[in-house]
Amino acid sequence: MRVTSYNILADHLLEHTTPKDSLNKNEEFLSWDHRKSRIITELTTLNSDVICCQEFVKDEKFIEEMGKYGYNVAFKPRTGGNHSEGCAIFWKYDK
């Protein structure tokens, strides 16, 4: 069984963890639409049976795309406040 753990880095947390000058220079590369497609490509290329994602903001299109590669998902929002991010576990439904 192949397992992957991946920190998505929730879009709204980028401003807290990335230097401001870097955000301005790389805005198009840091946008969720750009990052989403690259993350999906990377995760599906790994062909893991289970993928654990941290700082994941529930995105139905992301989940739908992962479903095309044979993955189901369970999502648990972060506790202790009003948080939109949490953990997602994707698994191959044929396993």
C-alpha cells in the first residue's frame, strides 16, 4: 500500500507564511486555480492508495477531479474556531 501525506497550504494562509515581496512577484503562481491543477497532477502521478492532505479547503472541483482518478474523500474541518481548512483523506475506492 502506498500512502502520501501532503500539505496543501490553504490559500488564505499563504499571506501568513510567504514573504510579502514573494507574494507580489509570484501572484499568478500562488493563485489557487494554478496551484490546484499542479497539485492534482502531482498527487495523481504518485498513484498512492491513500493521500492525506493537511490545510485543505474543501473544493468540490478538486474533489471531483480526484474522483476521475478513482479517489473517494473524507473531509474534517479544523476545530477550535471558524476555520475553512482542515484535513482530507483521499483513498482509491477499488482498494
